[in-house]
Amino acid sequence: MNKLDLLFPVVGRRIPTDHNYPLYSAVAHLLPCLHDGSVEFALAPIPGLYVGQGFLQLDPARSRLRVRVQAADIPRVLPLAGRSLTVMGQRLCLGVPHVRALQPVPALYARLVTFKNATQPEPFLAAARRELDRLQVGGELSIPEHWDKKPERGPYRRVMRIKDTRIVCFSLLVRDLNSDESLRLQELGLGGRRHMGAGLFVPISDKEE
């Protein structure tokens, strides 16, 4: 495989934090090849600064739409550049993308990972370990922690809404990867809902909240 990231600058005011499915729907509406299965891709949620009430403020310096595709499919995705889309009532404009090769780094992070029937940390980590073993990827797994509303520190559990369905996801950090394992995990991803931002791994230095 030879996958690359296209990083489209995003210009706009703000976006809801849980915008995964609406973002996929909006992008697929602009490019039918992202809906009909003819292009293999993964989509990352757009990062921004959390400003409360369920919204992210977009930042020209770091708000990007990341689309991971095969190198041969780049010409089919490039038409997103310069297009406008509406996501949950918010109008966004996409700029000309920067193309970035995947880097073999020892620590990778995914903001969202989901497995069927794995809604608690222990079953989730067990499912992740099984899938990594299947992909012949080693590494040390952990769920990053955060301060919850109590406040107490706990595993970062998130919910992705797809129409009327709520999908439980966890953030996942994988450390101590060799170069081959790192590239394999970035290219193949982990778990389901890849088109909606889940299971896409980036270097920990690119970690966005």
C-alpha cells in the first residue's frame, strides 16, 4: 500500500464537536466517489478550540480536513479544494491541500476507535489487542485519561452520533512500534466507522483535541 494524507485548510467560524457523520455526509455529497466505494479512504474530524456548549472554534493555523487515501486516488479527491460545504448548519470552505507522507513513528494516537460490543475500557482494550495481533502489529496499548465532570480522572470515552444511533468510542494510544508496524497501522487503521473519523491513527505529535 502507498497511502498519503491530504490536509485541506478549513475556513469557517465554528463547528459542533460531534460532527463526524455530518462531515462525511457533506463531503460524500460533493464527491460521489467517496460514497460509492470506488475510493478507499479514511476521514478525520476537524480539530479546533473547544469554546463550550458543544462547539469548536476553527483556527486558521490548525483546523484541517484530513483525508487518507491511496496515492493513486489523490486526483479523485483533489476536487474538494476550493469547495464549500455545510456541516450541521455551519458553512465551511476548503483550501488547497498539503500532501503529507505517512511517517514511521514509534507512538501513534487515534482520537476515536470503536469495536462492536466494546463499550467499557477492558473489553475495548482486549478487542484492540486482538485486532492488532491480527494485523501483526505489536506495541503497548493505553486509553488516554482526562478529567471528567466530577472531577475525576478516567479513560477518554466518547460518543459518535449517526442519525439516531449512539456509537461508543475510546481514544487509543499505541506506543513502542517499529517502523513497519507504525506504517501498517496508519495504512490499515483499526475498528469500524473509518469514513466517519474512527480508527485513523496519527503521530502523537499531531494529536488534536
